[in-house]
Amino acid sequence: MAVTVSRFKVPDLGVGVGFRVPHYGHVVDNHPDMDWFEIISENFMVDGGSPLYHLEKLNDAYPIALHGVSMSVGSEIAPGYLKRYKRLIEVVNPPWTSDHLCWTRAGGIDAHELLPLPYVQPVLEHVADNAKRVMDLIGRPFALENTSSYMSYASSEMPEWEFLSRVVERADCAIMLDVNNIFVSAHNHGFDAMEYLNNIPHDRVVQIHLAGHMIAAAGHRLDTHDHPVCDEVWELYKRAIELCGSVSTLVEWDDHIPTWDRLAGEAATARKIRQAVLARVEASNVAAS
């Protein structure tokens, strides 16, 4: 059984969690046992105040990656956004940064939602060109994250995993693989989550996201980041590690945020699963050699 290693030569940071306001004080004052943290870029693209105060202390103690939610690579990147983005990158010096494969902005108006794209060639080229522009500016790997979606376009010419694969190949950028989002979208749209996972370029994955979601009254799954990771997503995660190898993993929990101990426990579960899969794959490879 082969294990893919990212072509981008980024470090394996282990398993981390998002740096969120309820845990700021505990993390920067007590330095709990956690491999690394991810920050939401826009929360720290400011001129001062509490966010930058806590970021400076975090940056002194842990590896950090940046994850954005409003770059809007699928439409128009707001004037001035990349200038502030680069300034934050220069402060943190992350090994990679990421944002979503979606659009959030049009006509100068921010929707504040991660909106799906039509999977057609002109959009593919537009997204790839925007990703290239970002990478030229930041000088390090930039990853696009697959998003959860609740609608699709009749004009789409290919499945999402093919669109994602072709975008990152054309742009020569990385993938932020959100396993929960694959599961949520597969349930909502009726495709095979494992087929999606099996058919992306695994050597472009630099980070994996795990999160919980809710089930709406109509049975749709909603990517709310306010529950523990479900059993089905843990199973997909095992397969993702088999395919991608020792890729940095992050647990997202952004609403109804639990105690630090509960969050750290979810990260510990991810770490245990990741180590077990990697050990099993290594043993299989040794036995086959």
C-alpha cells in the first residue's frame, strides 16, 4: 500500500485546532499540549488590538497556518485584500495559506457565504488565474479547500472532484482537503464520497480539515462546525491518510465552541487515528518489500 507525500515539501505539523476567542487566554497563557494552530486570516488582517496581541503570543509558541474565508477566488478579489493578506503573512510566516474554492463577492458586495461555482471551463480558468496571482504575491504554497454545498448548477460540465483536480493542476497550487465537506456534499447531492476522495491528486494535499455538522429537518447536512466529528467522517479520514500520507490535520469547531479539554480530546482522537493508519500502511509496505 503506497502513501503519497505532498509535492510541496511542506512540514507535517501533526494535529492542531483552530485558534478561537474563547480559548485565546488559556492558549497564550498556559501553552497547552497542541501541535499547531490555524487562524482565520480575516480575523487578524487588522491594524492592532486584541487579535494581534494574542497572535503575537501564539506565534512565539506554536506553528501557525492561515485559512481565509472571503478571498473569493471564484469571482473578484476585493481591492486591497491581498495587500493586507501579504502583511499578515509577513508577520506569521506560515508554511502555507489557504482559502475556499468558491465565490463570496460580486459587484463590490460581500455575501459572507461560501457560494458554489458552476463547474465549467471558463470558471476553472478564472479560479486558476486568481490562485496563480495569489501565489505570485505570497511566495509559498496556496491551497484551495473543497466547500460544502447545498445547490448545484445545471450548466456544470464535470463533477466537483474533477473541477477541483483540474483547477489545482492548471494553477499548480495545493489542496486543503476538508473531509467533512466531502461527506456533507456527497449526502446532499447524492454522489459517492469515496469516489471523490479516490480521484483527486493526493500529492497536492497539504492539509486536512475535520469538523462536525448538523442534520437539518429535511435531512440535508449543514456544515456548521458545531458538533463532534461523526463516525462516517472518521472513516473517510482514515482513507484520506492512507492516500495522502502524513498530512497536517486540523479540527475545526467554530460554533457552540466547547471547553478546551473537549476540543483537545477531539484532536487527540484524530492523532490516534492518524498514527494507527500510518503505522498500518508502513507495516504493509515493509511486508510487501
